[in-house]
Amino acid sequence: MSDPQAQHPQHDRKPVEPLVKMANQIAVNMAGAGDEQAAAVAAHIKKFWSPLMRRQICEYGTTDGEGLHPAVRRAVQLLDSNQGLSA
């Protein structure tokens, strides 16, 4: 018998949904705007998130990114360009 959830198009996004929610909350709570806000989000994610969590949000942000706050989208770019995926 096949798994009905496995055929659902949004099934693959479910594991990243909590990360999207957390990242968006970080963005909303960071002062500033534009690149200043994105840099603060990136710094927070790099400092407090595990390498796996960083890889997941960065992968999601560069492949889909649906639902990400604009500052999180930019933070993902900053993390990726600054090798933010490593410790």
C-alpha cells in the first residue's frame, strides 16, 4: 500500500517548516532593515543553529524559499557566500 503523504506535492517541505517559522521570527525580531537586518539574521543562525539546521534552511532558501521573510532570503545568501554552513 502506498503512502498518500508521499504523493502530496508539499510533503517534502514539511521537515523545513519549523525552520522557516523560526527564521522568520528571528527576522521580525531583528532591528534594522535590508542588508543590516539580513546580516543580523545570518549571524544569529550561524551562532545558534546546528550545522544541519543551517544546511536545511540554506538549501530551502536557494531551491524554493516559499514563505521566507525577505531578510531570511538575504541571510541565506550571506551564509552561503561566507561559508556560513560550517561551524
